[in-house]
Amino acid sequence: MDATISLDKAGRLVVPKEMREALHLRAGEPLKIEQQDDAIVIRRESHGRGLICEEGVWVYDGGAPTNHIDVIQAIEEDRERRMRYLSGESDEP
């Protein structure tokens, strides 16, 4: 999907609705912007899967959406990561 957009006077741009919906982007979601030669690249700021607190409620964040995901494998990987953290084998929560 391609689109042509322009910056406003404050230097802001709007990601077209079709792209936001296709990428499941939400208002306030952190995005990473990079300069690569003469191009600007905008990416979703990646973060791992796990429990996060949203507005005082703990929810499971599966990370960036994918077209295909093995739910059982994702749960097992997250469980193993949390067990390594709780046992002191890893610093990553």
C-alpha cells in the first residue's frame, strides 16, 4: 500500500486510515523513525509479548500482529522467558 502525504506547519504527518487499520496502529502507540540516506523509515517500536498494564488493567500484549501465529508456541515461549527471569537466569522480564 502506497500513499502520498505532506507535513503540516508543525512538521507532523498523518498515517492514512487504511494503513493504520491494516497495521493495527492505535493512537498514542510509540513509533520509531529513522533516517536512511535520503529516506525516512517509520516502524512500530517493537516490544516483546507479555502482560502490560493499560489504564490500571493487566492485559496480554501479543506484540505486533502477524498473519499467522502458533498460539500454543507463543504461550510456551512466554512462559519459558518468565521462568528464566523468575529463576534469575535472565534480566529480561
